[in-house]
Amino acid sequence: SGTVALDALALPTAEELSGVSYDKNWSAAAGRNVDVMNAEVKRNNEKDSDYQSNKKAYQAAVSSFSCKYKILCLTVAEKNRLTESARAAVDYQTRTVAIAKEKYGRGMLSYEEYLTAQDALKRARDDLQSAGLDLFTAYRNYVWATDHGIV
């Protein structure tokens, strides 16, 4: 029996996005990953009869985490690029609607064409919102992987 208004999504800042780095943060993130830590404990137990297989299991765990972490880093960069592209599309469509409004007011454009321009702006805004949500999600996944080793 009411409505709830949510605040705007807090997108990562330019400083946060510039801090996304596979090379700088990989070793710390891998050290926090449970699979890597468990495999390392088994690998360090030289008395175990399966020492060679434990060593290979450790290498596999590190390799798996490395691939997943690299994908997270690349995803953040790609989602940021898509968000910037969507923002540029909104700017373009905003100008297009302003021009269409002026032309419609002067009788140079039909009402349907004017509505089409407004619809394109609404779609561009929706696309921007979706791109922003995707960027937010990708960045949060990166933070979880970096801070807690969860991929």
C-alpha cells in the first residue's frame, strides 16, 4: 500500500576503475581463495603419498583462479566501455529530441516522428541504466575476488 523510491545506483568512480588491475592484485587475491589455499596446504605436506598429484592439483587451482580473475578484470573494463557508450547515446538522443521538438513546432516534422525521437531517448536511457547495473555488478564481483578470493 505504498511505493519505495530507491536511490540512484552508486557506480564505481574513475579512481576505483583505474585501480582494477590483474597484475597488481592477482597474488593477493589468489592468496585469499579457499581452493588455492586448500591445495597449497595439501601440496606442502611432503609426507603425503600423493605428493605429485597434490602438486598438480595446486597448479590447477592456481591456474583456474587466475583465468577467472583475469576474466573479472577484463569484464570490468568492457562494462565500463559499454556504459560510456550508452552515456554518449543518451547525449546524442537528447540532442535529437531537442531538434525534433523544434522541427515539430515549426511544422517540419510529423508528430509520429517526434514521438519516435522521444521513444529512442527512452530506450537509450534504459540501455544506460542496464549498462550501469552491469558495470556495478562486474566491479562488485572484482572487489569480492580481490578482497575475499571469491570468484
